[in-house]
Amino acid sequence: MEKIGEKSPLSASLCLHQRQMIRQGIRRILVISGDSRWCQQQALILAQLLPGDWPWIGEAGSVQTKIIPFAFESAALLAADIRPHQVVGLRSSGRTPWPPSGNFKDCGYIPTYAAKNLLGQEKMHAIFDATTAFDVEALAVLAGTLRAGSWLLLLVPKWSHWPMLIDQDSRRWCGQEQAIATPHFIYHFQRQLLADKEVAFWHQGHCPILPPTESRPPRRGIDGMPTSEQQAILDRLMRAESGVWVLELAPYFMMYTNLMTYPLKFRQHVLAIKEKEKLTYAKTASRFGVGMASLMRWNRRITPCTTHNKPATKIDMEALAQDVATYPDDYQYERAQRFGVSAQGIRHALKRLRVSRKKNTSASQS
């Protein structure tokens, strides 16, 4: 178990990373995974070590208030010789600890439904408690308030158990009285976290894994001038005579077809519970938040299908091939009119036939 104190490797690494993050103008996520009580204890101790605002967002009623005195005691035992304004000597130093008076309401705790009240504010460090409920919108709001050099502590259940657990936030949008598990999204979110080399991890029973410190150009001061990319966009707009221009941000999360299927392990788990507890398809679907049709397909074939070989259903492919041979120069919308379908359907059908538009780069001779 990693001990937290001013002279501990973890404390020194966190401080080193924070100084570098301030210079480079970046923020980082530290994922703390384990039992909810353990995760909350580590978050409280880290909040003692790193001065900051530390708003804490979580599902109402998810925080175990009894951990406050225990966390102070643990910090005092683990962090000997820390600076007086942190944990050791709090009573004798006369300095106010975080949270004041050991009351959780004084530590900046905010229910997820009130996260929108943070919009427009700036904070240094924050805690997002997703051990019982994962409100992604609240997480996005909290992340947007953090200043450069901030740590965002993301508290999550045990990593391997998380996808199978009931998400209490699902009652807000699933349309059911009982909360459901959201394994599809959690698996995807876990993959994104693991793929990002900037994310730090701390699993219960293991030492923290912090990203390596890398050299980056220093943070550019705010002087009101556009960046090179912004200037290029402005130059292009200034050269435009007329028209409506739309600027799009590249999405951070890309949803691919192979990520949209339920993993084999989850399918096996669902069917095993259905068989063990003698559940009907309807009860199993309600319990795990999946469709009854999916369960029936899994019962016939449990292996995920990674390819899409669905044949054309409305367009006669042989007739289309003959139409292309007869009218090789026609436009797709003209073929669509003859077949009574959309031009987009014709385009997809031509792709199936591997028919592409021929382009002749040389000038035609008269």
C-alpha cells in the first residue's frame, strides 16, 4: 500500500506533476478505483496534501460521512512530518483543516443535479464520485471548471466489477423505476481511459500509476491574440465573399462498430444469471438493461458478430448491374428514379457491386 505524506514518492510525484501541469497549461485525471469507502478516504487525504478548492460532486446520499474522522486519523498516521497547515498538528497549529470541522457539507460537496451551478466558475482540483452513479453531464461540467494544473479525482468502483454494477443515475433517463446496469457505455469509457496516456490510475491494493512527465512547450499567456490555427480560419473567412460557415469540433470519443457490441464476457454473465435464477427473458432484460431480442440472439449465438454482411433487400442487384451496363453514364439520382429508391440507396448498392465513377484525367479528343 502506498503511504501518502509529504516525503512519500506519491506526494512528491503529485507535486512534481502539478508544477509541470501549471507550466504547460494542462489538467489531468486520477482514476481511483476500489470500494467506495476506500476511494473516498484516499480522495480526502489527497485533498489534505494539495491545497485547492476541491469541490466534490456525487450522487446524493452516496458519501459515507463516517469516513471523515477516519480519513483525518489515517492521514495523520501516514503523513508524518507534513507541513502544519495540512494534517499533522491541525489542532495545535490553529490552522483550519479541509473540510472545516470535519463536516462533509463544509468540504464543497455538491449533488450531481446541482453541478450546473458551477458553470462559469474556476476551481483548482476537484473530486467526482462515480462509485454509485455516473452522471456524465455533471462530470463534463466539473471538468470545464478546472484551472491549469488541476487534478480531477475520478472515484469509480472496482475496475473489473464496474460494468456489471447498477448505475443509480440510470433512473434519470432509462424510463424505469429501478436503476439498471450500463455495461455497454462503461466498457467503452474504460477503453477510452486506458487508451489515454495522460490518465493516472490508482487501484485498491496496488501502487498508483502516474503518467511519465513529458516535455511540452510552456503555456502561452493569454494576450487576446488567436493561435496559428485560429488565425488560419480567420484568414479564410476574411477571403470569403459570402456564405454561411460552420465550425465543427472534432469529437473526442469515436464510436466504432466493433465498440458498439456487448462484450462476450458480459453476454456469458447475463445468460449465466438468467439460467441460475430461472429468470424470464423479460425479467433478465429489465435487470441488465438490454433488449429481449438481444437476449434471444445471444441464446442462439453468443459470439459477437464483427462484420456486416446484410444483403440488399429493396434493390434488385442483377437489375442494377444491367442498368449500369445499359446506361453507364447516368447519374445516381436518375437510376434512383427508375428503381423507386433514394440516391443514397443507389450509391450503397453500387458499392456492393464495386462499381465506381470513372474519372478520365486526360482531355477528351474531338
